[in-house]
Amino acid sequence: MKNPISIILIVVLFCSCSSTNLVFISVKEPAPVTVPPYIKSVAIINRSLAKDENKTIDAIHRVLSLESKDLVLEGGKACINGLNDEFIANQRFENVVKLDSTAYRSFGAGVFPSQMDWETVEKICTETRTDALFSLELFDADTKLNYAAIPVKLNSVVGSIPAVQNNVSMNSFVKTGWRMYDPSNHTVLDESYITKDLQFSGSGINPVVAAAALIGKKEAIIQTGNAAGHVYASRVSPFWIRVNREYFVRGNDQLAVAKRKAQTGNWDEAGLIWEKETRNIKRKVAGRAFYNMAIINEINGNLDAAIQWAQKSYENYGIRIALQYVNILRNRKAKNQLLDMQATR
């Protein structure tokens, strides 16, 4: 046996890992941005187009980034459509007013602009009878084009024929910038960037064939803009994620029975076994049972009880993963308090 220490370590790790199973649960996360409860209706505008006085600078930027004015306009529209559609779908606000006007403009040229003046914000919200304003401040698709002509030989009935293979690749970096304005307090509640990298490529002996692969660029960028609107809506909307938790399945025959019940979804009966085993005279078994009781209480939504069980598992029996679990549970409890606040409107 050349490496006995390594083999022992592998066996120990294997045994340690096999003493627990994973359970996956859905957890509701608070929105990154807390919207005050008095904001019940919102307006959405596209401010990403350049002002008249900035048209020259914006035109130079579009030439350098291979970006057309129509693409900026259509991409921006797709962004606010995505945000509007997501708000309507998740019913985050009682009323959503989408303004298609291009009267509201900013610096352009791929620059995240300074914020709007509050007089304009208040005017928009008053006219639309809304409490807050979402503004697309920036839409930009910075594109780099690479072209290479590579000599190749084509096989034919008369032998090899010299030819040129045209390789075209295009990388578009789509940027969107957003702000949420609260006119009642003259506060910018949120300011956020969303970026996406798109790649296109094509090749062929005929340059037209090679370039044809890039025709989908415009549609792809517009779709990306629409998706960015949906993504940004999650900044102010709670969302669900899946998390995993470890629970003990080894220690004695009863924990093994509880494991099988848990695997079939019979968590209530598994919980009864774990509760009984918290009185086991073997400290290791009792400590694991205390820990598992924390798991079943989190599954049932009782975080306070889960924290108490996990604390006892660590404090009284030294189950090390219980300490980490206590911190996870306390963090969840704090997030739930924030969720309650965000749900009030």
C-alpha cells in the first residue's frame, strides 16, 4: 500500500459525506430594492436617445461601435416593453403607464447620463397620475467586427484550386442603464446597469455567404433588450430560489428509517422519529436528531423553532454544521422581515 494516509483520508471523507443527504427547498428572497408602500402606480419612459445638441458626438460613437440609430431606438423600445410586460405579469404595481414618446432624451453616445431634473420627473408623474418613474437611461450595443481572409485549397475533378475562405466574427456588448425616481422625496431609489455579451460568426468562400450569418445581429440585440427589461423588474420584485440543506441519515437504525421516510416525502413521520431520537442516550445520535429537527422546522416555515433546535445541536452536542446552519436561519429570518415590509402596499 503505497499511500496509506491518502487512502484513509479518502475513506474518512466518503464516510463523512454519506452520513448526510440533501433536501432542496424553495426560498423567497426579498427584492434588492425596497419600494416604499406609498408607491402603487408607476410610469416607464425611454430616455436613452441622444439630445439634439449631442447628435454629433452620438453619431461618431455609433460609427465607431457599428450601431445604427434605428437599433438604439428599437432596442430601447424593447427594453421598456420587457419591463412593462413583467410588471403586468407579476402584478407588482396596481397601475403601470408606459410612455412611447421620444421627447425625453439624454446624452447618448453610450454614456450613463446624469439624472433627470426633478421638475421633469414631477411633471411626468403628475400627468400620468403615477407615484414613481422608471427610466431607461442608457441603451448601447458596442460592436467589434473581425474579418480574416484565409487562403485554402478546394478539391475538384482537375485537382486542387486556390481559393479564399472569408471568416467574419462580430462581438456586441449590449448595455442598459436604469433609474427609479421617487418624486415625493426627490430620491433616486435605484440605479442599475445590465450587460450582455453577444457573439456572431460566419465563414465561407463567398463573402456574401459569410456575412449572411450576421444578419441576426439586430434581432438578437432587440431580444436582449427585451430580456433586460424583464431582468430589471426583478430589482423591485421578490423572487424564489432553490437552496439545499443537509440532514443526517446515519447514527442508528431509527435515523436510517427516518431517512427512508424523508426520501418518500413523508417528512411528518420522519420528524416524529427525529424528535424521539433527541432523547437518545448516545450524544452523537441525539445531537444529529436535534439538528434534523431544525431542518424539519425550516421546511414547515417555523424559523424561530428551527434556530432553537440548531442552537441546541451545536451548544449541547457539538454538531459543527449546526453553527453554520444557525447563521443561515438567522439570515433567512432577517430577509423574511424585509419581505414583510416589501409586501406592505
